[in-house]
Amino acid sequence: MSQDSNSAQVVFEIDLTLEEARRRAAVMEALETDWDPLAVMRGEEEAYDLLYSGLDERQQEIYDMLVAADVLPRRGPGHAAA
């Protein structure tokens, strides 16, 4: 599709603030009252521990390289992912 240099440009803007508020309210409504975000985070950490455990030497080398390049979060004491 060619653009005519004489044609006027149209600014198209959508304010999604109301939609985002509606979406967040729907998420909070869908969560059950016994939902425990800390337990969910602990479960995720346990899953990561399982995922990165038992690596062979080459896999550990690649893992360390990805951590050093900040592709994967640093894990262990003193780090946010720990």
C-alpha cells in the first residue's frame, strides 16, 4: 500500500486504563480467598531447584555461563532468587 505524500496522518490512540483495571479486578475475583502468594513463590523456587539440580558437567558449565551473562538469575544465599 503506497502512501500519498499529500494525505493527512491520523493519530490513533487507545486508553487501556479502564480495561486494565477491569482485567485486574477479574483476576482478583478469580483468586480464591485461601490463595497464598508466598506459597506459590516457594513452589516456583522448588521447581527451579529441581530443574537445575543434577546437571552434568557440560550442563553446569552452560548454566554458569547463562548466569554470568544475566540470562538466568543468580541463585543461592544473598540473592533475590534464593
